[in-house]
Amino acid sequence: MDEIEGWPPRDPQVPSLEDVPMKGTLELLLNRFFLGRGPRTPADRALNTNVVRLVDKAILAYELGRKELFAWNATPNTVFSPLFRAVDAFEDLVLTVDRASRYIHALSRRRSGAVTRLQRPDKDLVNRIRELRNWIAHTDEYILKGQMDEEGGPQTLLLTDHGLFTERVSVTYAELADLLRARADRPVRGPVARDRSRLVAGPGLRARR
């Protein structure tokens, strides 16, 4: 395998998402319970809920991968555990973002009015993330079947100073951070339910009529 720029990672350029709130799932549930906000149909509710849940999950995976990647830099070269944990976290991130993208695509195609101003992620970026996801799955199969090539290509996703790398496709940390930040800042919104008489007041709250 040819030398790869930025591998092994010694100066990772991984933007922080510490300022991005990971309360999408909680806010979704509170809005739905107390304000009657959200999609009206079961299908739209399922799509909506999973987009929000997966975005929260992706941000957590990103921040964990970032933490472990910097921990790898702070350890001697003989300590590989932080690097392996970083690979695990970014693999989870790829799978989660791919799932979220599929839900977003499905929501954007619906005409029920459950989604307003839903912005699709950049198509090229989504396609490259899907290629990474497929590479992860196919590499597992090649290893399990003993079909790795004799030249010994990468056996896991490679984390360079700049991003996630395979021999076919790469995605930068900055692209992932921008994607997650945009999705967290632009939550999936739905119409307000017309009938609020069924809302249950929580402690210290009065039901709105």
C-alpha cells in the first residue's frame, strides 16, 4: 500500500462539536407531549423521531472519536487502544449518518406536510459516506472469507490527520462536523396539532386550551 498523507495521525484536524446541543430527542418528546407539535401520521412520526435520534447519536460518536484520537496523540507509540477506540467511534458515526440520510431522504419525498424547510445534505457528501459504509461492510466480509488481497490493503477504516480514508473514498472531519452542525441547527419540524384539549399538564404546568 502506498504511503498515505496524514497517516498515522499526529496532528488531527478534528473540529469540536462541544457547543452543539445534543438535546434533539428530548426536545422532540417535550414538544410533542406538552405543545402538541409534530407530524400527525404514524409514518411521519416514525421518520421524524429517527432522524432526530440518529443525529444525536452521530454527534456523540463524533465527539467520542475526536476525544480518543487526541488521546492517541498523547500516548506513546506502543499504546494503540485509543486509536482503535477512535476507529470504532468513527465507524459507528459513518453507519449512523448513512441511516439518518436515508430517513431524511424519505421525509423529503413525503407530501403529508409533516416536514417544513427540510434541507437535504450535500449529495456528493452523502454518496461518499455511503461508500464508506459499504466499504466497512464489504471489508468485514472479505476478512471473514479470507479474501484479503496479497498486498495487504487496509483492514479497518483509516483515520488520517484530515479525515476518514479508504483506497476508494475519503471524507474530512470538517465535512462531517459541518454536516452534523447543520442538522442539529435545523431540526425537523412539523405542524402544531389542532386539538390541544388532550394535552396532559406536568408538575407546575397548566394544560393549554
